[in-house]
Amino acid sequence: MKTKLLPYETIYDAVNGDSEATLCVLKHFEAYINTLSRRKRVTQNGIPYWEPDEDIKRELEIELITKLSRFNCLDG
């Protein structure tokens, strides 16, 4: 499946502290973050299933936001 790229302007605005653009970036990577944070759990009946670990998910989101502040965008 081909993923649609984020517009440069959205990334630029997020790098420069725009909270709405930052939320767009987080939303764009939400499925990937959920995949990375999945952990195997077992029901009381012994049936295994996978679910996102909320602590890991938050850590990944914080790391993404932190890296955005260090990202270098070319000005105009």
C-alpha cells in the first residue's frame, strides 16, 4: 500500500511549533506508531492477541515531537 506523503508546509509548520500541524504529523504516523507499540497479550482463556501498549505509544509520540524540533527545513 502506498502511503500519501505529508505536505512540506505541514512539516515546516510543525517544525516551527504549530500545534495543529504537529497533530497532523502525529495523525499521519498513528498507524505506524500503533504497529511499533503492539505487544502480545493473553486472555484468561489462554487466547493470544496483540494490542498497542499505551506507554510505549506515548513514548514514541513524544520522541516524534522531540525530533520534529530538531528537523532542519529549508526556508523558502
